[in-house]
Amino acid sequence: DLLERTLADCRAVLGPRDPDTLVVEGNLAVTHVCLESYELGLTMLVTNVETRSAVFGDAHPHTLVARHALATAYHTADLLPEALALFAGVAAQRARTLGPAHPDSLTSRIGLALARIDSGDGAGAVSVLSAALQDAEQSVGPLDELTVTIRSNLAHGHAALGRADLAHAQLERAATDCQTLLGANHPDTVALHDELSAI
């Protein structure tokens, strides 16, 4: 309700194509998706992406943020072909404009890999994540939350392929690094140790 009122105020005061209006509109769309109002949320996100593309340009970071959100929404709604195609496009565009090791590029590569895992393409996911892990270690370093996230997802990719030893090794390293970064009692560290014990 608050987002809807804020969006109405932004549209009235700033106009429907103002950058701040588009941010609020995108947030409202994502909220609908999170509440499983998929049809409404996806329709709003598609419109938001189209408007951002018209206002900022197709390759602008603001447009790519919305396009990544739409890809994530497709994945959440179990529309895997749409998610895969959009994640691949966003990851490639972000790599061209920001560089392949930029955090936003790495985030889209993670999204692409997770969609591949859920679509049954574990080998493709491992390929994407292995390359992303190498880039992350060189750009932000091995002891970074993004690197830990990539490593833990790489473990899931190996597990999907039945490679228990490789999955265990990557998850163990992710848990150790997460503990160093965030502490032994941080929820992310605890979750990784729980996953490790389940392998």
C-alpha cells in the first residue's frame, strides 16, 4: 500500500518517466512478485524495463538493473526459458559495459547459473560459475561475500552433477571463508555449515 501511494505521488509530482518514479515502480513490481502475484508483477516489470530502455538507453546500468530483476522474477515464477534467455543477455551486456568481473556482472552470471541448475543444465552452470569464481577472486579477492556466494553455488552445481567430493570441497572452503568474514554465528556461516553436514 505504501509503495502504491508513493508511486502515485511520484507520477503526479515527478512524472511517469522520472528516474525516481521508475525506481519506485520497479520496487512495487518486485514486491508483487515476492507476494506471488506473478502476472501483475511481471507485467509491471516488463513495462518498467521498456520505459527505462526508452529513457536511459538499452545498455544503461539503470535499465540493466531492471532487466536483471525481471530475469529473477521469471526464475521465481518458474518461467525458466524466459529467465535463461534474459539472464544470458543481461550478463553479456553487463560484461561489455562494466567488465566481466564487475559485481553486477558477477551477480547476473550467478543468476544465469542458478537458472541453468534448475533447468537441469548442471554442466552449463558449473562452467559459468567456475569462470565467475576466477574473475571474482581476481577482482574482489577470495575473502569477499560475493566470492563466497559464487563458491557455494558452484558447490550446488557440482552436487547437481553427482560430484559429491567437488561439492564438499567448494562448500567447505565457502563455509571457512564465510566464517572468517562474518563470524561463526552469522546466519550465512551457520547455513553453509548445515549444508556441508548434509552432503
